[in-house]
Amino acid sequence: MQTKPAADRESAARHEQDATPAKAMRDLDFSTILDTELLQNQCDAVAEANRNRPDVMRSDLLAVLKKASTEGRQRARAALAADGSGLNCAYRISWLQDQIITVLYNFATAHIFPQQKDKFAVTAVGGYGRDTLAPGSDIDLLFLFLPRPAEETHKAVEFMLYVLWDMGFKVGHATRTVEECIALSKSDMTIRTAILEMRFICGLQRLETELETRFDKEIVTGTGPEFIAAKLAERDERHRKAGDTRYLVEPNVKEGKGGLRDLHTLFWISKYYYHVRDQAELVKLGVLSKHEFRLLEKADDFLWAVRCHMHFLTGKAEERLSFDIQREIAEAFGYHTRPGLSAVERFMKHYFLVAKDVGDLTRILCAALEDQQAKSIPGLTGVISRFTHRTRKIAGSVEFVEDRGRIALADPDVFKRDPVSILRLFHVADINGLEFHPDALKRVTRSLALIDNRLRENDEANRLFMSILTSKRDPALILRRMNEAGVLGRFIPDFGKIVAMMQFNMYHHYTVDEHLIRTVDVLSEIDKSRSEDLHPLANKLIANIEDREALYVAVLLHDIAKGRLEDHSIAGARVARKLCARFGLSQKQTEIVVWLIEEHLTMSMVAQTRDLTDRKTITDFADRVQSLDRLKMLLILTICDIRAVGPGVWNGWKGQLLRTLYYETELLLAGGFSEVSRKERANAAAEALRGALSDWSQKDRNTYTKLHYQPYLLSVPLEDQIRHAHFIRQADKAGQALATMVRTDSFHAITEITVLSPDHPRLLAVIAGACAAAGANIVDAQIFTTSDGRALDTIHVSREFADDADELRRAGTIGRMIEDVLSGRKRLPEVIATRARNRKKSKAFVIPPSVNITNSLSNKFTVIEVECLDRPGLLSEITAVLSDLSLDIQSARITTFGEKVIDTFYVTDLVGQKISGDSKRANITARMKAVMAEEEDELRERMPSGIIAPAATRTSPPAEKKADSPA
């Protein structure tokens, strides 16, 4: 029986729990993976049978080795499904690879290059050197040569490498003498790390032994601080590239924060500085407690299991745990749906908790290194400075001292004497602008049991917490440190429930706890007047917010009830009501917090999915808000919430919608809402545009400012109105009936395409179809009609290229596609069909199609709201069906929330009336659901090939169809 020391854990599939079971150390039986002796005999038989046919010999050898490798990996996969242990799987595949390389070495030195036996050593480096290998991992090999190796030695190595490459492996390799390895290790930290992990596989073992001995003596001795500094700097750079948070909802299991590479860094530092071969020795050295070592084992095993499942599932070295595979991996782990949380969300919560454990272990090891005088690592920043033990007192505190810009404990028993000091540590760090000594955070993590109900109800503890939350300095930084140390979830148990909780959608980029802390960060940014350019209105309003504490509490708690069966806004308000009393808020403050949490999605949804030029939209919203104070706070909360969802979610268009909704509602709540005031504001906007065109002739200024109706003037920023005016005048001078204009915005990751065209009932369907045909996904659309019967539509499409020049070329291509389809030069059904054939359907998300038709949201129009899974071409298909149904789209809101689309259309029938008949409404619903579900629809095949629009055929739409007159 062939065995290797390894670790096993019970499968999560069998026990269905969110904590990894403890692993039982035992010997693995590798005989089920491969019969090495049989394989060697088969290879020798191939050599004997083809002694005079080298080409046949090589192809037959390749076939035998490939079969052994494929079958061995299949058995390793079956074993992973059976015992659930990722490390065991990695050990099995590593062992299998060892045997194949050894058999190949024996074959090469026995039958091809017989003079080269024991003339070189084959060693594993990198992760393979640690005895672990994922199914799709590179095979990193170091071939060690004697001084002045013969030409035949190089040829023997080449033979081995070519066979491995032909087997389909990615082989990273180096061929060096021991002397070359030592010389390169002195200057190259990557090579030094590789040799640190070197492991003998086969060949001349004394070369490996010699290198190991000299490496320890000549390289490692006395260079611990230098190596640790380099490894921690590498870690920080890697985190920066991967996204400097361990709470990204599609994490990189290998390179991301809290992933396997962080554990590898701990291994490298431990081995280099403490000279340990087995991490279990860190317990004997007092670096880790037994509990912490078990956490390390569990984390390592779990992350390896995830990585192996990913590689097996995708058939490649996939390191990103993407939405597409999360469901299947959750199923492989045996997770089941529970009330409020799906199976995949429970699995991902487990993943993020493990990533947090890795962060804790990193912090603990850094603290131990400080104690050993290996390095000075301020807080978690990884900034390296000379080691010194000088500390100084902190004014007003006897429990804590300052150690080179970091807060540290004055003595180890501070928390035991007074558990309130756990909160005080973070408060003192905040008011003094100090980072945290890793030893202080280690002691916090080890003292979490002291945070009990008595501490939670302690007035001083709650006062300290409120001071941290509402700090004018950097509350998000302190809250994040509290969360990473486990304090936030213990002090507020309801917050603990959403720690590491992900939401299985493409809209939210972070776990719920990370999102909440980022929301506080945005609020703090606005509070300190650092967002005037991005949020001018919020920046102006926040200075007049009376209940600042209430706003901060509402922002921190607005999603605290995610993952429950009940609506999280309602449940969250109930949680907040209890917590507000504990935090010391007044009854009035509590009521505003409760209301804000109940309504925290309302303003965003109204602004993005309703027609803000429709009076009914504003009156309905004002009825829910009821006061100016509430309106101001809800606006700020909404901005913080959207901004903290993830990069690229917030853009200027959303900001403009929110400001428009605020101003319209403010007028009504202040008693000034009337058609006169709207007209005055529209006239003022028209005058502003006229003034901005001061270098134009009087005639042109009059012509181009009278083109626009009130909806345009009240919702489009002046700078865009100016661009549009130049664009329209240029098209008119060139005699263009159809024209497009493009620009890109790398900061918001969108590209804007403006289309000028004669108006037509199917115009939006054709534009959307042309975008789909060009591979552009519309994320927003602004639809306006001019007073001379033309349409001015601005669409935002997802950006595809990082480089602006590349993206502008792409946008130009999309613009030309729109012009070609509108002019009839290309037929829309054909170009869409070509695109659809190449479309890969998303299997990760399921959103049942939903259609809501109501006449109560507008006094003039029927509002049709559709919700379903987004896909290229969807908007085109939906608007084409609306046209088929003889519905006139007066305005539209196109809103994308990740993979989900919510499109709202304000429509009338062809004579300008609302849709009233039940049968007609039922028909609309059925047709819309059919198109959203991608069912066949013969009527939909009649989509126009284009719109021929010479200037002579232009007609102005009837005046009574307009919601407003031109200003």
C-alpha cells in the first residue's frame, strides 16, 4: 500500500452545515489511484515492442501515460466526491503526477538515454513542491544538473518535457546547476520562494540535498526580515489587482484576499523564518493556538476543495468562483436551500467566513513576527520599517499605548478586567488616528467571548459605538477593522447574521456586511464635503440634516435583515427599532430610522423606473415621504446605497434622475408644485441653453432652443443639451435625416450613443435591435421627441474595452449599425439572427418573467412594467411587441440591476387613451411574457427591416399626444 500523510475532513455534503468539520489525520491509500508498477511494466513493454521504431514507441508511450493520467484523475475526482477533502484530492493528484514523472524518467534513462541515469534530479517547485496539485494546475519542475552537464543530459530533459507537453500539461520548468540556483536566489525573490518549496521527485537525490543544505545556510540564514517584507509586499500588490476586499461575490480562490495564495504566504513565512517543515510545529512554538491551527487546516482543506471542484467542473485552471459555477459547486458540497437563503448563498457565506479566518490567521502570524523582532508591520498596511519596541502613552488612556503609529495594549489583561475596553480600543484608535498593532487585534479576536448581553446593553459601550459610527474622521475604516476582528457581529448579533452573506445576483458586488460598511464610507465622504462634484445636491443638503445620528444608524442598518423570508425592509425596520433604543436614540430619531429603512429602496426605484415628468409620479412619491426632512435623508441614503453596490453602478444619469425627483417633490411638499412653476423652470432651462449658445446667430439660437419639450429641459443636464444642440445643427447642415454621436466614459464603464432620427412608433425597437446585432447591451435609455417631429434618443451601453480609443471605435461601429438598420441598408431580423446564433445563454440565474399593467401610476398613460432575466436584444423584442399591439410608447425607463432588467413603458393606444379592457390587458401580458421567455411568436417575426426616412416624409406628431408643450 502506497501512503502519504494527509488530512481528511467529513464532507459538508453529508452534514449540511456552515462550519467545516474537523479533519482526521490519517494515511491516504494511493493504490486506488494508480498501479505504478503496472504502468512502469506497460511502458517498458512499449519500449521492447518498438525498439527500432522510435516514432511509434513515442506515440504508444504517450497513449499509455495519457490513459493512466486521465483515469487517475477521474478516480481522484470520485474520491473528492466521496470524502469531500480538498487537500486529499490535491495530494492524490500530486502523487499521481509524481508517479507519471518518475515512470517517464525511468523510461527516458533506461531506453532512450541510458547514459543519463542518475545524472540529474527532477524536483517539484511551487504549489506542486508542497505536495499539492489542482486538476488544472501548472506542473512546475526544476531539473538540477551536475556542473558542466553533457549535451545528452539536456536532450533527456527535453524528451521528458515534450512528452509532458504532448500529454496536455502546462509545464513550467528550469534547468540549473546547484551553483546557479544559489546565485539566482540571492537576487530573485521568485526563484528564492520556488526553491524554498522544492521537493525531490526522482533522479540523483544528492543534488537536491546539496541545494537544500546550501540554500538554508547561504540564503535563508539572516535574511528572514528581507524575505518577509518582500512576501507581504507581494501580497498587498496581489490584493490590489484582485480587488482589495475578501468580500467580492465572484472571488478569485487562488489570488484573491483570503484565498489560497494568502495561506501559501503564511506557509512561506513560517518555513523561512521559523524553519518549520510542518505548520503543526507553529503550535509548539506558540505562534498559533490549537484552535487557530485547526482553523488553518479547515481553511486550507475547504479552499482546496473549492478549487479542485472548479477545475474539474470547467475542465481548465479556472480560479474565479464565478456565478456560472457557484450553483454546481454548492451542490457538490451538498448545500441545501434554507428559509431566506438559497443553497448557493449558504455555500458562499461559508466561503467568505473561511476567507475571514485566513485574514485572522495572517494578522496573528504578523503579531508573532513582531514579538520575534522579525519585522515591523504597521496595522494591516504591510508598510515595513525598522523594528523597535519604543512605545508612548496616549493622552487620556491608561489601557492603551502607541507603538509607531499603532495602538497597542498596555498589558495583556486589559480586556479581561473591563470588556468595555474592546470597544474603547477602536474608539481611542479613531480619535487619535492610529492604526492597529497586530497583537492588539489578535487579542481582540481571542477575547470575543467577553462580548455578551451584559456588554451589549452597557451604556458606555453603546456610547462608544455611536461615537465610532458617527465619527467625522474615518468611521468605515474603524467599522471594517471591528468587523474583521469579529467585534461588530458579536456586539450587534443581527449584523453577525449578515456577515459574509452574499446575494446571488450580478448587481451586488460585495457581501452584505461589506456593502453596509461601504455605504457608511460614502455617507462619511459626503458628510466631509468631499463629494461636491459627484453629489452637489447631497453635499448641500447634509449640512442642514438635524438628525445626523439617525441618518448614520439608518445607513449602517438598512440591509441588516437580508436573508430572511420576510421583506428585508420591513424586517430591518423592526430590528432597527430595538437597536435604536440600545444605542441611546430618542423616540423621534428612532421613528426616522425605522421609516428610512422601510423606504430605503423607494426613491431609487421611482427615480429609475418611473416617468418623472408625469405629475402622478411626484404626487404619489410625496404622499409616501410627507416631509422635507425625510426627503433630504432618503435622498442621501439612496445615493450611499447605490454608490456602495459596486464599481460602475453609480453614474451621472442616475444622479440626474434622483435630483430631478428631489426637486419636483420638494416643490410639492413646500406647497409650490404647479404647472406654472414647471413652466418657469423649463423656461429658465431653455434660457440657460440659449445663453450657452451665445456664439450662435440669433436665428439658430431660437430654432434650436425651441426644439425641446419640458421633459427634456427638466431632466437633461445643460452640458448635454449643449452637445445635443451642436449635434443636431451639424446634422441639419449636412442634410442628414439620420445621425449618431458617440462618447465614452471609462470612470462609469459606459459608452453613450445619441441617435437623431425622424420619429416612428417602432424607432426604439429598431435602435435596440441594431444595438443587439452589434453586440451592445443597453443599460439605460433616454427617449425624447423634438417639436419638429424628430426623435433624440440617448442610449448607454456597457463598455467593453479598457482603452478609450478602442471603445470609441466600437461605439462608432454600433452607431453605423444603427444608421444602417434605420436607413434600410441592413435588415434587422437577419442581423439579429446572426448575433443570436452566437449567444451563450446564462444558466446561472433564473428570474420568472413578470408583467404589471396599471392605470393608477399616471393620469394620462398606462404603465407597463416588465421584470425578467436580461439578455442581448431583449429591449428590441419587447418594444417590437408593444408596437405590434398598437401601443404608442410615450416614454420609457430602461433599468438594469445586474442580470435582472426592469423596463417601464408609459403607453397609450393609437388614439391617445389608456388601456382599459381586461381582455386587451390579458393579451398584452401573455404576449410580453412569451417574448421574455423566448417563446416562438409569429407576429414578432414581422419586425421592420428598417425605417426609410427622407426629409420630405417627416411629419410632426399630433400636438395632443405630447405630455407638455415646447418651452
